[in-house]
Amino acid sequence: MPAPLNLSPLNLSRRGALGLAGGLALALGLPQRPARAQAMGGTQHARKVPAYLTIKPDGRVILQNPFAEGGQGIHTAVAQLVAEELDADLASFTVETAPAGADYQVLFNGTRRVTGGSFSIRNTYAHFRILGATARAMLLQAAAQRLSVPVASLSTEPGFVIHPGGRIPYGDLAEAAAALPIPGDAEPKPAGAAFRLIGKPAPRLDTRAKSTGQARYAIDMRVDGMLQAAILHAPRAGADPGAVLNEAALKAMPGVHSVHRLPGAVAVLADSFWRARRAVEAAQVAWTAVGGQPVVPEDFSSASMLETLRSQADAPGNPASDTQGDAPAILRVATRTITADYDAPYLAHAQLEPPSATVRFNADGTLDVWTPNQAPEQFRAIAARESSLAEDRIRIHTPLLGGFFGRHFTYGTIHPMNQAIRLARAANRPVKVIWTREEEFARDAYRPMGLARLRASLGPDGRIEALHATIPGEGPVAKHFGTARLGNPPLDTSAVEGVAFKPYAIPNRRIEWVHVPHPINVGFWRSVGHSMNDFFLEAFLDEVAEVAGQDPLAFRRAHLSHSPRHLALLDAVVDLAGGWRRGPFEAPDGTRRASAQPALRARGIAMASPFGTEIATIAEVSLRDGEVVVHDLFIAIDPGSIVNPAIIRAQVESAAAIGLSAACFEEMSFEDGRPIPRNFDTYRILARAEMPKVHVRILESGAPMGGVGEPGTPGIPPAIANAIAALTGRRIRSLPFAKERIGAA
């Protein structure tokens, strides 16, 4: 049997490693505007076929994907791109997340890798098509040499090279193709060519494994001889353990191996996780602040933080780059002005799979790490510092992720991987760390609390003449990269996106950021700043439209008359919804209970422009028992061009669910420096019965490809808020809606 075409990677070179001194495993650099985002991809590594592809003798194709699969369908979408140009059967692909290595740094012009920011497909579309085309060219050349015929006389069909006398399976050509020089001139199909797979709703490659329980996640990992660790973090972040007052009693508990002090935590190692957890929950710890490190203040609360932000809402700030005209001056003399404050709370990531890590120091001096992560090279750099090993001695394994939403970076040193490395070194045994849900909620990198003060004036034509917004606070970019890297004057785009950089034609516009640090850790959350800022602005636009005496849809169209793309998007979402009617109107109440009685409903509309994609949302709502009921969500999305419409649809539905959950229910509160919700009994999320119908329409405008994983989220909260206002006459400016009973005005 011939050897497989190692068209197999294990590049453990130190080349291109991107360690950050502070330990944040993101290394994204600074966010880019959509026009520049397309250029952040690169094809420097696209012809490194042996690093990415292995074709087995039986024709199976093993693809090393730079990106982690966390339910977003990236393994399938990348395989579609490669299979299109390789001319292979998509069902023959097995996709794995590639190990750390320079060959897989396919973002930021071939220098970095991260699964996040909706970067994956839009920035590697050309890369993977060139990869597939190059591998196909190698197979054709191998067949030509075997048959002693010109390459031009050959063609392919899925999995086979075709010649006048028959066909040769790719698996039979793998060994010979692997020995050939890699061609530097193989090109993908030309523009306008018909695609067999790209743009088609191909089935997900991981569906069977997930539906039959065969899919393996980090939390499922087991290695011989391992101990299991349970963690107890300090009540307030930043404190360290002093004495464990009952350490002897803990060690005497069944199955307990040892008790350990870690930065910010106490750990118990035992022969099972349950025994470790029972022991660590019984630990009596004297927590202390050591080494001058900051501890979350004892008087910190989410309520006081909101007031701190509000107190800075009139402070002078640094402007976003889309500033034009002189909005403050216009507002000072305007006769029709509208001012409003909007706010949104801290949020937890609350992904299905809690954080975990398994580590094993090997006899040959290497280290294996299995952990959910969105950036293998950066995790390897951090593991090297934590273990005092060279990076080329460390293997980072990235299993399937049970959700992530921006959670699986390290955001500092308090992380299961860091803890597992220290514990495995101390115990001289492999160690698996799992954070309970309570510890996950206690040490999340929360979605920042946000507030915006918005001011607008209307001109004589009924359009917005000036818009001035001040956003005090701190996004994850400023938190983890510092203001020195944010330009001069510094601007945290993760704090202002969704209010700044909108497509509306407003002649005088100024969006300012006032840096107000958060005492707690904050991080990236699905759609980042857009997740709250689009709520602020899009709900405010409805307020301004009301003062102008205009319908919200017509008001938006008037401010987008210069943009056929956005007008087409509005037309699409209105058509999807069966026409525009704001309401209130009567409709049968068939949601969650059978009833022929009519109920008052209303609709709200919102737009968003996140991650190079344009999106429009209509929400249809009613009220029941003081809470909002969302019956239907109509969402039109224009990502420019598409790879797999089924995945786009699923991503929009998923993003809508998390946006709805956050808008209606979710809130991470703090008192006395401590997080209050510690599990789903006190952190309410959307229940299955509360999920509305989601109707999706996908447009292809031909604009540069945008992201699809996050754009469906930000339009949901403002569309619902605008529907509530239409239904009740009451404007809700603070999330979540469930904080108070919503009734008729």
C-alpha cells in the first residue's frame, strides 16, 4: 500500500510565536475598519500543502484547519473552499484544528492566528482556494508522470484524475504527488466560474459525531495516571491564598492527593473530580493581598460603576475617526434637540462547556496541553513561560469547543491551563483542571458594562443635522492592550463601535470615548462593542424619528438614500416580514399557549454594520404578565458574498438567540467587590420555550466578504426596544428588559 500524501503537519518551530508579556492570548492587534479587514488576510502560507493536507490511500482527506470549531461550522466551511478547488468529495474530509505553528498564522498578512472577530472565512477565502488548487495541480502532475502524458490532457472529477483510458483515485497518486515540488503558479477557478460547492448549503461535517456522542471536547479528555483538580478562587479577584486553615483535614478526605496554593486560588488534587470538588469546597482559606497586586475594591458594585460612568458622560473625550463637521457647536444653538442616556450591564459568557485544561509533562521533556482555545500560538507562548520550557517542546491540542463567544482567551494569568501546568509540575503527574460553573462565573472576563449619552438635533428638513455621543468606559482592547497602542489621541474602537462608524448620512457627527477603567476583568463577547452600542444608537434613532414625526423605517431610509446596499437590505427585511407595520395591531396569541384571543403586537426595526457585514432586523413583540414576548425575528443579512448559506443561516439564528437572551434577561451584578450570580439559577438566560421564530434572508451584494458569526446579535436588543416603545409608548433605555415590569403607558 502506498504511503499517504502528506499534503501532515507538526510544525513546532518557534518561528512567528507571539507571546504577550501580560498573558492575554489574543494578540489581535488593533481592530480594523471593514475596508482594511479584507487586506488583513494573506496567502503567504497558501501553497504549504504538506502542512495542511493528508490524502490517505483510501481517498480520505485530512485537513488541518487553523481555526477552532466551536459550533460555528468553520471546519465545514474551510473544507468546502479546499474541496472546491481540489475537486474532492466534501464527505471525504476529516477536519482537525491545526497545532501551533507559523504555517497556520493566516491572519494579519500571514503573521497571526485567532478564531474570533468573524475573521476566519472572510480573511482566508483566497488562501484556502489556492491551497486546494495547488494540491490538485500536484495530483495532476503525478498522474501525468505515471501515464507519460501532458498534464493538459488530464482533468479531474471529485476524488479522481480523469484520463482517456479511465480514472485514477487520488489515494493512488498520493505518494507520488507528495514527492513533487510544490508548484507556485496553480490558480483557483477564475472569477465568474461555476462553483460545485462554494455558495451551496452543504451539510456540516461534524453533525454525526455530535449527534451520536462521539465528538470529543476538552472536558472529556483523559490521560493515563492523571489527577483531577477542583479550584476555589478568592472571593474578590486579585487576592491570594494565605493559610489553608484546615489543610490537614482536607488531605485526610477520601481520594485526596494534595492541597495547593495558586495565584488567586486554592486547588485540591484527587482521584476524581467529585472528591476534589467536595474537598475544595470545604477549604477554610485566609485570603490576603500580596505583592502589591490590585484587588477588586471591597466597595465595588455594578450599581456604583454605572454611576461612575454616568458622571463622566459629559467629560471631554477622544473622537472616533469618522468625526465630521462640528456637532457640539450645532447642538448648542439648535432649537430641536433630543438627549438620552442608554446603558447595558456586565454579562457573563456562560458558554455550555466550562473552562478546563489537561496537561502532561512527558519523559522526553515535552509538554502536552489539551484546552479549549482560540489562539494556539499564544497559548503555547504562555505555556512556555508557565512551564519554563522552550516553545518547541510544547504541543497545544485544540479539541472541539463547547461554545466560546470570545471566552477562550486567557485574559491574564488566572486560567485553567496555567493552573494545570503548576499542579502537574508539583504533583509530578498529569493533571486535569475543571472549573465548576460557580468558579467560571467568578473569574469570567465579562462583557463590559456600557453607557452612552446621545444628543441629536433636527434640521428643517426633518433629518438629523448633528449627532454627538459620549461613551465613557473601557472595552477589552483598552483593558488588555493599554491606551499607548490606541493611536494619538487614543481611541478604543471596541468601546465605540456600533455608535461610531455607522452608515447614516449625518453632516455633523462626533462620537467621543472617555477612558474610565473597569476594576474587574473584561473581555471580548459576541459582537463586542456592537452588542450594546447598536442598542444605544438604534433605539435612540427611533426617539429622534418620533420627535421628527416620522415613521422609523422611513426615517432610516431618508438617512441612507446615498447607499443602494442599505436600501436593498431594508427592502429585503420588510419583504421577509410580509411588509412593514409598526403597530400596535391585533394578532392571534399562539405563542406558548393555545388561544384564539387576539393580542396587541408591535414591530421594531434596527440596523447594524458589524465586522464588514450589513444587517437589518425586525422584531415582533407582545406583552404578557409584565414581560416582553418576542414572537418573530426577521433578519436580512448581507455579508457581501457567501460560502455556505446553511451555516450563515444557523449562525444568524444562534446570534439572534444570544442577543435576545442578553436583551431580555442577562445581567452580571457585583456587590462588595464580589460577583452575585454564580450559576444559572441566579443568572437567567433564554429558555427554549422563549425562543421565537427566526426568519433569515441572505443577500449577496458583491461587496468585500464580511463576517457571519457575530453580526446577527446587535440588531436584536434595539429592534425589541423599538417594538416595546411602539406597543406601550414607553422607551426602555436600560438592559435587560426583565429588570422591571413592562406595561401599557
